[in-house]
Amino acid sequence: MTAAGMGLERTVAEAWPHFRGWRVNYESIAYELARRADAVPALWTGPRDFPATPIPPRRPADRRPANL
């Protein structure tokens, strides 16, 4: 984000405890929604009801319009 020119209000070390604190409010709901939707096991998601290998995202090499 800083490389894109956005200023940060806190350092990563300062922000991490806040992130963890807020995450407990929605984590169980997010896992339940993923279970009910049978969501693809991504690299950043939690446990699944079935054994599966996480699937990394496929990103195109360059998404800029051709005329740039």
C-alpha cells in the first residue's frame, strides 16, 4: 500500500493485534459460509469438511489495456 502512495496509520506490528481482535468477530461466520457454499480451498482459507489441496489464484501476467 505504501508503494501505491497510501499512508499507513500504524506499523504492521501495531496493526496485527487489532486485526486479530476484530477477526474473532467474523471468522466463524466466514468459515460456515465457505462450508455451506462448498467454496474452493484457497491458500488463505481455513479447514474444510473434506481433504483438499489449496488452490492458488491464477493471475494474468499483464492486465493493462493494449493501447497503453
